Amino acid sequence: MTSTEPAHVTEAPLSFPLSSPDPAAPPPDLARLRAGCPVAPVLLPSGDRGWLVTTYADNLKVFSDGRFSRSAAAGKGAPRARNIPLDPNSITTMDPPEHSRLRRALGGAFSPRRLDVLGERIGVITRGLLDEAMAHRPADLVAGLAQPLPLIVICELLGLPEEERDQFRDWTEAYLTLSPEHAARSTEAAQQLDTYFAALVERRRRRPTDDVFGALVAAHEDGRLSHAELCTFATTLLVAGYETVAAQIAGSLNVLLAYGSEHPEEWGELYEGDRLREPVVEELLRYVPIAMTGGTLRVATEDVELSGTVIRAGEAVLPSTTSANRDTAVYEHPDLFDPYRFEVDRGASHLAFGHGPHRCMGAHLARLQIGVALGTLLRRHPTLRPAVPLDELEWNTAKPIRCPKSLPVTW
């Protein structure tokens, strides 16, 4: 590091991403860092060094302060948290006003009003998946519900063919793999997705469609998106719309099963009709650490101070939403799952979807799927319980997003 570290930074850089003995829980180092070293030096997988930001207040600043740049993180030679460089054509690596231009290109495609009409369709898909999954005992609700539901939904939104869903799943999983030995496979998957969407653009030019990909093609046709931006945008929507929601549903179910075993009398209070109650969804989003740290790397464009530590221009900064969502300065008993935490006038907004200009544009869609999938499941099977001890579940730790490999249940 080129900066002079402040006196309170006394430890050697930690390896990023941080590890946890329990993949269903945040790394224990986060609580220690929040208390004693809220801006901590870390060593990234690429060999670069950066700063991990752990408090709620500092995370808000990183997300909202324009001096922490996503665009600079995609620059040549920039520090990086993955084995492959960031794509400068992605909406996730742009700063305003370019970032704002890409968000506007989709118009109202992800507006709550438009997505609410999907509620019934998500319910139909969920019921069909549960009919098939629950025909077997025990039923695996990762393979039977958590993974197929968001893949079907995002493919239908983008207008992608049903017969190619298995290929999309394989590409997205390879795209996100962190291990250095799979760096070439990650690069290859990114190229395959780009090639696929480039060919799809040509087909949609000839035969326009009324779906999200059709809206992207229309934005390209009238000059609001370049060809590279269009293809990268589609990849981003597919990967984020599938992987993160699948992990959130599976991780949330893991938490609900544990809660139900301890509080069986409250099981029926978690849902209304076929949906989880909104405060329950919000608490699951706060509590479930689908990423070991959460947040995407920024690079400081100027010297900025966070909690007494000066981040020098050109240095990498990693926000940690997982840590921020467990900050005792904001939440009472944050390591406790409390389905009543987000009732009226209780609790601060969580940072599961980020904050500021880069706040996740698919947040409402994710909430909708979590609420419908798990609400329908609990209403249909009020005696649901894990078929194996939850602490014996195997987790996929090869990607930045954590998910149990399977979740067998009985009832």
C-alpha cells in the first residue's frame, strides 16, 4: 500500500474473501473488525491490496460518495477482487451519468407496478415446482425450488428460450467461480454469454419482442445503448437475476426451518395467504449472508477519510453489506433472526440491495420471488421440517454467493 496506515490498523492484511467456519453465518472477523478496526487492510485474490469497510455508516458513505468509483475499478491495471478484469461496458462498472443512462434505457421494465403483475405468474411457477418436488420424500428444495424458480423467471423476463435454461445455468455458475484454477473457465463463460446475446440481438432486430431483452434491443436501435453495453447488460441481468435470488431463497429457507423448530407456535404468523409477510422478507434479506462480505469493489478517485482511516486515491475499497447488516450501532441483537424487526417504525433499512446510484434495480423482483416462493411453501406444508440436521448441510463455497448444495425436507 502506498498510504500511511493509521495507528489503529495493527494487523496484517486479511485474505479476501474472508472465511467462516459456518457458511450459513457471516465470517466472525467482521464483528471484531467493526469493533476495533472498521476499515481494515485486505489482500485480494488477484494479489492486489485494498480496504474492507465494515460499519453501516461507512458502507452508506462508500455507496453514496461519488469519490468511490466503480468505473475506476474497471480501469486498466486497477485493483480487482476477481480473477478476471471487470467489463467496462457493464452497468455495474459505470458511474453517473453513464450509469444513469443505462438504467434509463430499461425504462419501466423493472418498475414495481410492472413487476407486480408477475406475482400471479411467479405463484403458478412456484406451485408447479412444489407439486413436482414434493412428490418425493425427502424433497430437495434447492434443486426443486430455489434454483429453478429464479432461472425460469429471469429467462421469461428476458424472453430466453426454455430449452436453453440448462446452458444459461452452466454459464452463470462458471462465470462466478472464484478459484484461480478456474479463471480461464470464467473468461470462457463470459465470452460465450457475450456471443450468445450478440446473435440474439440480430434475431430480435428482425423480429422485435415485448420483453426486457426486446427493450434493450430497442434502446440500442435508437442509440441509447452501444452493442457492447447491450450484451453486457443482458449478461448482468441473467447472472444477478438467477444466482443471487436462488441463494437468497435457499439461505432464507435454511433460516426459517431453524426458526420454525424453535418457535413452532409462530410458524403461521410468518405468512399471509401465499406470501411471506413483508417484514419477514426484509428481515431475511438483512439476516441471510448470501455473500461472505457483500458489496462490489470501488476505487477511490481522491483521498477520503473513513472512520479515521485515509483511503488514498487509487486504492481499492470493498463495502461489506453483510457486516453493515449486523452492526450493533444500528440493530438491536443483530445476530438474532427477528421476523418482527421491520414492523412499523422498527429498524433501519438494510443494505442487502446496496444504496445510492448502484442500488439493485431488481430489488422488487427479488422480494416478490422470496415472498411468493416461501409463503406458498409454508402455507402448503405447515409441518415442514429439515430431513437432516441443518448444521450438516453441504454448501457451495466456490462462488462469491453462498448457497447450500441441497436442502432436503420432510413434512
